[in-house]
Amino acid sequence: MNLTSSSEEQESTYRDILAVQRTQLANERTLLAYVRTALAMAGGGAALIHFFDSSLLLASGWILIVVSLLMLIVGIARFRFVMQQLRR
């Protein structure tokens, strides 16, 4: 009986370790999605600024760049928060 409960505890420990690792990988994928989206928005904003002379499109381009920077900051903050929670 002792051998069975010991192996069950060990299996449970492995399961917990793997669950934390899966969550860390998911967190990294989410950060990469934030970065990818921020880069796409910044690229779109830069294209609007570079190729168009309309004041509305120039303003839209700058807004996209600022929003992309904010999105990047939010993504990094979220990543760090989740990693801190996982370390507890």
C-alpha cells in the first residue's frame, strides 16, 4: 500500500510540474502574440505616415504607433505578472 501511494504522489508531482511548464509556454506564446500585433500596428502606422499626406491619415498613423507601444507595454506587464504568479 505504501508503494502505491508513493508512486501516486510522484505522478501527481510530475503532473503539477508539467502543468506549470505548459502554463509558462502558453504565457510566452501570449507575449509573442502581443509583440506580433504591436509590430503590425506600428508598421501600419509607419506606412500611413510615410505614404500619405492627408492630415487625417498622418494622425491615424501616429495614433497606431502610440497604441502599438501601449499594447507592447501591456503585453510585457501581463507576462511578468503571470510569471510572478507561477513562481509562488
